Amino acid sequence: MVRKKVKVPVKKEKPASKKRKIIVTVILISLAFSGAFIIYFVMQFALNTKTPMVVVVSGSMEPNLYKGDLLFLRGIDPANIKNGSIAGKEGDIIVFDARGLPGWHNPPLEPIVHRVISKRYDNGWFFLTKGDANSNHDAAEVPETRILGVVVGRIPYIGWIKILLTDSGLLVPLLVIVSALLLISIIWDLVKKDEEEEELKNKNKIYDKTKIKKEIEIDFTQQNQLD
């Protein structure tokens, strides 16, 4: 009787590529950070303005807009910006940068959110503005080139997060902490996956050895019976 050799197929696992995992990690981190910028870019395109969102940082427009409101802006033709009056408050609310403009003394660093109360054309549009809560109109007119957009929507109070982080100086540290946690989380997932794969591989080896031993015992038993 010719003894048959028992061949047990052993699954060969392809070693994980560390280089590939590093590339995947970098891509995931890049996507996490670029996601917000992509959304912002899409909003710029959709709303036709380089600044589609601003946060109200003062109470000059109360009770229509409050400090901490997140505003959405749309860029429109200056000729179509609605004129208003001090009494009626029917003019459009515009957002503009007053830094360096003649007649503006110590303008804020943040964009100003005020209502149009009159406008005129002189080789370009100029707008006189006023905060709804202010007793007087602004010191000087705003040229169309300084207008960031017209307010078209808002989310109340959500901008307080930005105000508090900026005023407290925690914005940059928080971004660093979030980045570090994200990186640690991704690395931990990769390490955990490697450990699980290694554990599964060891279990398969033990199973294969046990199976081979049993097959050999069966073969010897059958051979002895035939002899």
C-alpha cells in the first residue's frame, strides 16, 4: 500500500505595506483639513463673493442682527444694492472693509455690517451707511470696491464660538490640539489593525498545525489498519 501524502493548503498573507499606510494617513489628514476649505471655496463660487460668511462682532445692528450671528453674504451688482432711509430701514444690509478709507478714523479690523441709507454714482457707486442701533450715520461713504457682499441669511449666535476663541487666543492652540488628536486617532487605528491581523495570522498558524497533526494521525491510523 502506497501511503498518500496529505497536503494542507496554507493561506499566505501578503505583508502590509507601511509605505501605503503612511500615504493613506497623509491623504486622510489632508482631506480632513481641506474639507472646510473646499466648502468655503464652493460657497465663494455659489454666492459670488470672496467672503461668503462673516460674524457680527458688535451690537450696532440690533435688534435685527445680534453679536455672534453668523451671516451669509452674496455679491451683487452695486447698482442693484437697494437704497434706503434712516427712518424706514428698508435699505440692504451690506458688509464692507473700512480700513484705510478717507474719513474713517480707527476703523475696526473686522468687516463692518451696516445698512445702506443712501447711495450715489460718481465714476462708481458710493454708499452711506448706518447701524440700526446707532444714533448717527457713518463718518464717510463706502466705495463699491470695498463692499464684500449683501447679507442674505444668518444663523443666530453660532458665531460666538469664533468670537470667544479669537478673543481668548485659543483658536490656534485648539487647531493644533484637534490636528494632533486626529493624527493620533488615525495612527492608533492603523496599529490596532496590524495587531488584529497579526493575532489572526497566529491563530491560523495554530489551526493549520493542529489540522496537519490530525491529518497525519488519521493517515497513520488508516495505514496501520491496512497493514
